[in-house]
Amino acid sequence: MGEPFIHLDGVRKVYETRAGDFLAVSDVTMDIQPGELVSLVGPSGCGKTTLLKILAGLHSYDAGTVRIGNAAFPFDPKRDVGMVFQQALLLKWRRILDNVLLPAEILGLPMKPARDRARDLLAMVGLAGFEQKYPYELSGGMQQRAAIARALVHDPKLVLMDEPFGALDALTREKMNLELLRIWKESGKTIIFVTHGIQEAVFVGSRVAVLTAGPARMADRFEVELPYPRTLDMKTHDVFGAYTRRIYALLGMH
Ligand code: ADP
Ligand code: MG
């Protein structure tokens, strides 16, 4: 393996609150190679969002090392991060195309090529023909697809997804898991996919990192040796069950 794109070593984060210091992340160590899709799974409140905010350069940290980028893959957090949240957070007064263009506008990128790229991305996420619609005209799953297109419009090197499908119904969520894998393959991005869904983590991830109940500590990391393209029937395979049992056991849920 080459030099990692992301190198985390002993990362620790303490929030200062009125009630005193609160340890949110105690010890996270992990390397990520360019182009990986790493699932980060752990119980609610364990520090997943905190970790993503540190990676996005939005939060400081109190100990350890965070290094992103290398000679082959230089990294500028302002330019090179795309984020997708649990809610699509589309601006309701803007058309879908204009929502997708927002990061390009904020970064002051040339608008003509950005507009072309936004159209291509909308086609890639299955929203060709919806460019001029308003968010309320789209279903929850479609809004989330638009949010994914928005996260890619400025061609970031790293895409951080924070429980992106958590608000969707179970069937739409499975469909979006398949879509995500297709988009990952087509875009070649490095993706960190945060979820508290154990099945979802295994299904999408080329690797899974398991965080303990807060304060987050890295409990385990493993490769998911299921081939791509992944298909939903793989969830019934013995190896899939073995991975999910392993995570349940780590989280004390067996
Ligand atoms: P997760 O995303 O895994 O649910 P978070 O990273 O959001 O967890 O939060 C981890 C812990 O840190 C939680 O106990 C949460 O209440 C606390 N926390 C998160 N943000 C702040 C903050 N800005 N100030 C103080 N405590 C916080
Ligand atoms: Mg969270």
C-alpha cells in the first residue's frame, strides 16, 4: 500500500462545556488509502460526527495526529471536502440545479463549467430532468441524491457522509446504498460513510471501522471481503452474517 491519504493516530477531542470538560473522542487511530469507502459505525453519541468535523477541519482536536493528503494527493480542507448530512438541507427557494451549484458559488469557481458539471452529476445520481424543480417537488430519497450531487460539484477529494440515509424508509435506504456504491465507483472518491446501521456499514464498506460507545475508541477495523458490485442477496451470505455478528459482539450486543 502507498502512503495513506488520511492518517489518524491517537486522536482525542474534549468539548469544553459549562458543566466541565467532556471527553467525546478518546483514542482513534486509522489510515485510509485514496479511493477507499470506509464505513465508520458506532452507537449514537459515540463521537462519529465529532470525528467527521475534525476531518473536515471544522473542529480542533486535543491530542494525537491528523494528517490528510500526501504528495500525490495534496489536500486543502476548504476546497477538497464534500459533506452529506442526514437531512438533505436543500435551500427551498432554489431550484435543484442551483442548490447543487452552491459549493461552486461559495468557492468562486467559474460558473459555466460548474453548471455543466452539476448537470452531469444530477444525471449520475438519477435526477436528469429535475434540474429546474424545487426541493418540495422531490421525494426524500431524491433530495438526498441532490445533496450527494451538491457534495461532489466542486470535485472534492474527500466525501464525508454523516448518516446520509438515516431519515429514509428501509427500502429507499437499501436502494440508496446501491446507488452510493455506483456513485463511488463512477466518481472514484475517497468516502467516509458514518452510520449506526451495522448491516449498512458492512454492505457498503470496503473497510469497516467500529467505534465503541462514547468516548469513541477504535474497537476494530477490518476489510470486508465481499466483491463489488455488491448485491442485496449478499446480505444472506454466511460471511455477511459473520461480519455483522463480529460488530454486534464488539458493541456488546450479542
Ligand atoms: P455521534 O455522531 O456518534 O452520535 P457526536 O459526535 O455528535 O456523536 O457526539 C459525541 C458526544 O459529544 C455526545 O455525547 C455529544 O453530546 C457530545 N457533543 C457533541 N457536540 C458537542 C459540543 N459542541 N459541545 C459539547 N458536547 C458535544
Ligand atoms: Mg452524529
